[in-house]
Amino acid sequence: MVAACAPVQPAAPGEAAPAADAGSLVIYSGRSENLVQPIIDRFAESTGIQVEVRYGSTPEVAATLLEEGANSPADVFFAQDPGGLGAVMNAGLLADLPEEILNRVKPRFRSPAGKWVGVSGRARVVVYNTEMLTEADLPADIWDFVDPQWAGRIGWAPTNASFQAMVTAMRVAWGEEKTRQWLEGILANDPVVFEGNSPIVAAVGAGEIEVGFVNHYYLYRFLREEGEDFKARNYFLPGGGPGSLVMVAGVGQLAAARNPENAQKFIEFLVSPEAQQYFTEQTYEYPVIDDVPPPEGLVPLEELNAIDIDLADLADLQGTTRLLSEVGVLP
């Protein structure tokens, strides 16, 4: 994992200076630095808390926490998806969160056990090249991409945490055997492998591939930078299967946290209107509280035919990575 620090900036003229001895906070983040460091900096500046962030992929960070156990220096686990949080929670490493934090978040976006809360929502989509395809050319369900007609046309990112969460949802909804068949079917179609979602969207927009399996919000960054002429758009699968999964990035406090009060302050900040506005305006994700509207132009969650699944059921990350390895998707 890579470490970064959020420096405390002096207060602007007319503002109260942060407390001189506000303490520290260690965050293990499975979210990308470019996405979340700005909002972490805001928290550090407004509280005076010295924040250290260690970045890695969500599976990598979860594995580190499981290995470190009660000896981990982490106070907070900021995960890209519920799977990593569930794995750490099931090992008994997450603390109970206060009701006042839990109740800020819509019930579907928090742990039923009260161990973590979602901080931003994201939908799985198929991004497609608009010069090569129309929505009418695309299937209703992600299963149908095993059809040989899609050979050489698909991009995916098997090491990505959100992709792995979708595969976990497949295992929950379809069972192990059908999920294995889907993975084998996609492999037979010779998909192009990418490290993450952004390069998939870039490749689709450039016409290097025709479709890719990604989270919805990556497209909007390209549209912001390149304009409406960017030749890719999102397709929300209408079939209601695992390919239409809506999940959350979430956060939990480590039970062995050395700075529990600061951990709770940070989590409370992430579900505040200020932070929720950041996620909707800057990262184009769905808010998890009622006080903040979704990003302009984004299909409301209520209009998506998303699979009905308990996010707490996505905890078996190890089972998913084992299946991906057995099939040959992962080394």
C-alpha cells in the first residue's frame, strides 16, 4: 500500500483556527487517491486532525487488515465496495457505529449489523461505443454476453474490487455453477483485460473495444473533460440481474482503533451534506442520505431495475477470488 498525508492548513482570515492538539487518524483506503484525497484534505483542514492515508486496492487493504488483526495501526477502513468491509467485519475487526451515524444513511446502504455505512452509491453498467452500437444492440442481461457474437468486443477488469463484487453478487443470485459458466463464457470470447475502469471507458470511447463492464461514474469524468462528443455512453442493464448491481463505497471503524473518537468524526463527516455534495458533484456518485439530490442528468436509483440483494451478502471476497483463479481469470 502507498501512504499519503493530509496536511493541516492554517485557517483563512476570519476563520477560527483548528484545535492545536486535535490528535491523529490513520485511514486504510481501498478507494483511489485522486477520488477521495480532496475530501480527506477538507476534513483535516476543518478539524486540525493529522490524517495519514495508506492506499491500495480494496482486496489488498482488506487482506492487510486481516493479516494485521488487532495490531493494525488503522483507525478507519474506507472501502470501494461492501465485500471488503464484510470480510473485515466477519473477522470481528470492525466496531459498532453509533446510531446517530447509522441513521443518517438509507437502510439499504448500511450494514444491518451496524458495523459500516455506505458513503456513496454506484451502479454497474455496460459502457458502449456509440458509433459501433446502439442500446437496441445490447442485451437485457449480463449473462447474454457469453454469446459468441461478442467475441473480441468486450473489456473487463478482473482485479478491480467492484468487478469482484459483481461476481460475488452473481454467486449469491445464480449460484457457483452458473457464475462459473458465465466466467468461462466470457473468457471464451477473448475479452481485453484492463487494470481498472477508467482505461476501459477510454478504450470504448476510442473504438478499441465496443463494450466494457464498469461502474457508472467513470464515464462522466470523460464527458466533463472531452465533452459530449466523447463516443461512449452508459447502458443500465434492464434485466434486473447481477449486472445491474447497485453497491456502495463504505467505511467502518476498526475495533482496535487507537483514535476512535477521530474515526467517528471522520465517518460522521463523510455522511454529512458537505461530503455527500462532493461525491455527487466531483465523482458523480449517488448520495446515500436524503438531504442531497443525485447528480444532474444521472438516472435516479428508483428508476433502475437493480438486482434486489442485501449488500451484506457480498462479504465472501475470498470465495470470489478463489473462483476467479480456478477459472483462470486471475493468476
